[in-house]
Amino acid sequence: MAEVALSGVTKSWGATPAVDRVSFSAPPGRLVALLGPSGCGKSTTLRLIAGLEAASAGTIAIGNRDVTGLPPAKRGVSMVFQSYALFPHLSVAENIVFGLKVRDVPRTERDERLKRAAGILGLEKLLERKPSQLSGGQQQRVALGRAIVAETKVCLMDEPLSNLDAQLRVEMRREIRALQRRLGMTMLYVTHDQVEAMTMADQVVLMRNGRIEQDAPPAELYERPASIFTARFVGTPPMNVLPAALVTSCIMMDAARRTLVMTGAPAGRDPATLAVGVRPETVRLGSEGVPATVAAVEYLGADTLIETRVAGEPFLVRVSGRAAAQVGETVHLAWDAAAAQWFDLSSERRID
Amino acid sequence: MTARAIAATTAKALALALFAFALFGPLANLALWSVAERWYTPFKLPVTYGLRYWEVVFRPTGDAMSSLATSVAIAGLTVLVALLVSVPAGYALARLKLPARTLIMIAFLLPQAFPSVAIYINVARIFYQIGLAGTVTGVVLVHAAHGLVYSVWIAAAAFAAVDRDLELAARNMGASGLRTFATITLPLAAPGIMASAIFVFLESLDEFTGTFFVGVPQVTTLPLLLYSASMGGNYQIASITALILLVPSVAFMMVIERFLRADVLSKVGQ
């Protein structure tokens, strides 16, 4: 059973669809992140679910009810906007209970729910203020409060943290996740920040050009990326993906390493049609392996990031602690066969 | 103080004095004429002062009071008509994807684009045929057509300045389209719409040409009275009438900068 289910949902304004046959489902009580670069259609997908845009094709179901043709008010979802969308002429309290007032919830219950939401979010002392008198973090809380009092099963969030500073973002990330768990909401969370998606979500739907690139739990997204795009988008620093021929031709010179690197490569495939992906933290610096030139060294404390060039292509290496590498020096890169991931160069899809 | 500093200060003072004179000179002349009972050449100042003409103007049976009432009534009705058009039109222009948006905006500008006398002569002819000449309704329609360019353009800017996400949020929380408009969009656009209403009111209060061609002789407004008074050489009545007309203008200047926010002004005509 799914709380929110999309099936073949398409939205197009002109010739090119902004959202192209998107299908995924969010189980109840889970946090599903819609991740992707700007313009990938993730916000549009969220607005389609909320009913703020009308789908050109496909069906949207919320709580096993087809809501594709329903107006936003009848869908039973609450939404937090990127801009927070607080009404500037209303006080914090009026902003929070706006939805309840509109739905003719009796006054006593309204006050009750307001009190509870304000308590959860620590807004008790700010209820009489206007949104313009609040800090960014407080405005964010009011926007959350509006979503909480609605007591809907599904909550949609459109880049809720993008207007906050870095430190507050980390705090609010935890807070939203804790809130979602505590209230048992099903949350769809749009973000372009892969760290946010990886740390918060039970399931990540990665989108690109209006389509779903991969729909999987964070760990699977990181460990078994379905495409070169996923491999490069998820993880900081991103995965190194190189044409396999580039690496193997280097290996040719070193007979011993060649077998090691090529172990695990799909059998019967021409290396010219393959790309190999290696996470920076699985690479070892040694006396043997793929020769590379050090282009930059960044010491981060716990580890060091070494940017190298393999046959002119950038290749990142992350080693723990401090590294002795010098800029301009030639180093040799090696990794375990199990750490290498293989992709088809033309379709960019994963090969197992 | 050096000679140069003195020269600079003097120049500044002179410039300021010139500016003040250009601004307040005519007003001072008006004020002087309004209290001059007798004033003729070669005297530089009135010969006798008094409030006789004020009494004439404010006499309950006088023309001035009745034409002031007519003026205010017409201005009020003009605002009403302009708002009835500009609120829906402004909202549509700001929110809906209209194919001929620019054309529609320009259409409201047209009454201002041609010499008004040429237009009003023809309007007067048509109004005469359909029985609107010499009626308050006719004058209100002429004033409204004139005021619509301000009210529609400013209303469109005021609605455009309201963040669309606010409306979407209200819809998401369960409000109907009408409720969203009444509780969110309209209150937030109200300052701009208020300013446009004041603008239309003052334009109507001030309007001469249209009233002259369409309203005379049945409908007499304050500017018409001012015209006939000064044509008849009665500068005292003319001055007092002008001063009365000045009151709403000054009030407007004070109100407009409180009501019109910069982000609304910057969207006018977009």
C-alpha cells in the first residue's frame, strides 16, 4: 500500500515535457526525497501532487484515492513553500490557523491545535508578531506550523531549507526529520542538495530532465548508482567516472595491475564501450597502478582530497589523514576490483 | 569662512529661494487674491483686505457650494466605476496569460493619446444623441474613461506585486478561489488600489475639458466655476475655488507615499 502513488504523470507546457511519465510511490510514514539539479522537474512534480498544476497525463493517488482531477483543497495534503508563502498582513497565529478557519473548524479546536503546533515548534512567544518581524528560521517554523495544524497524512516540502544559512540548515534538517517521524507523516521533500536527501530520506527519487533517473534508498543510490548521472550527482566528492579504455590503456603498460583493475569487468564487453566508476575514498595511492599527475591537494583535517589527472581527465582521490602528495608529482592509483562500477558508455546505464 | 565657501552658500541659498518662489509664488498670489476685497493697478498689494468673498463662496445658496457637492459626487462615482473595471481587469492582466496583454494595456491608454478636445467634441455629439449629454452619468463616464488608464495600470501592478505562492498556499490550505482573492490577494493589493482610487478621484475633481463639452450647462463642477469666475474677471472667487481644489491634492501627496510601496510603483506598466 502506498500513501502517495504517481503513475505515468506528465506535464508539458510547450513541446518538451517538464515532467515526463513519472511513476513512483511513497509508503506511509516515510520521507521520500525528490532530488535533482534545478530544472529537472522535481518542484513541478510536487506542485502536480498538491494540485497547484494540472497534470497533462497520468494519475496521482493519495491514500488510495485518485485525486488527479481534484482541486488542491480536496487532496488532503499540506505544503511548505520554498518562499514559506507566509501572509504578510496576518499575524503568526492567524497564518497558522488560516487553513482551519477556511475549513470552518470550531474556534475551541482551532485554539487547541494552534497551541499544540506552537508548542512543538517553540513559537508560543511569537504568535502575535507579523512574519516580517521574524528571522528566517522562525519564518520557516511558522510555515511548518501551518503544515502541522492541517493534520494531513501527507506533507509536501519544496526546498524548505534553501533560504537558511548553513548551520541553521543542519539543525532544521534534523528537526524536520524528527517531526516527520514523531507525527508519522508521509513526507515528500524536494531538494537539489544531495546531502539533504541522503541524510533525511528513507527513499530518494533522483530526477533528471523531467524523468526519474533512479528511485532507491540512499545507501543503494550511493553504492549501486543506476547510471553515470547518479554516480556523479550523489556523494561529495562525486564518483570518478572515466571511459574504461583510458584506464586500461594505462594499465597495458603495467601487466600486473591490468588483471587487477579489469577483474569484475563485464565479460565479453569491449572496453571501448564501457565506463568505469570509482569512488574517491576507495582509491589507494601506491607505487603501482594507473599513473596520474597531481593537480591540487586539499587538506580537510580528517582526510585529504587529491585532485589528479588521468590522461588529462580529472580523477579525485580521498585518503584519510594527511597525504604526502605534491602538486605536479606523478602518482599511481589502485583500487580493489569490487570497488569498480561499470557503465555502458552510450546508454550511460549501469552494467552488473 | 573663505570667500569661496561664502559664494557657494550664497549660490545655494539663491537656488533654494528661486525654487521656493517658483513653487510658492503662485500659491501666495492665490492666497493674496482670496483675501483682497479691492486690488487694482498701480498698487503692488491689495488696497483693502477682507473675507467677503469667502463668505460669498461658502454662502449656502452660492454656486460654489453646490458645484463643490457636484464635483465630489461625480468624483466619488467615477472612482466607483473605475474600481469596478480596474479590480477585475487589473487582476486578469496581472495573473492570467492573456494573448493580447500589451494591446489591452495600450487600449486603456488610448483616451490619453489623442487631443482631448477632439475626442470630447465627438463624445459630446454621441452622448447628445443617446441622451447622456448634460447628465451626471455622462460626466462620470467621461471621467472614468480618463481615469481608467491610471487605475487599471496601477491595479495590475499592485496585483502583480502579490507573490503568487501566497495564493497557492491559501488554495492548498483549503480556501476557494474567491476566498483566496478576498482574504489574501485583495488585502495585499489594497494599498496600490487605494492609491489608484485617490488618483482617479483627484483627476475627476480637476477635470475640465470633458465636463465642459459633456456636462454644461446642466452639470457645473468646481473647475467650470473657476473658469467662468476667472473669465468674468472675478479673481477672488477664482482664487478661493482654486484653493479649495488644492486641499485634496495636498492630502493626496501625503497619502500616496504612505500607500504606494516602491515594489508596486516599479511594476506599473509592466
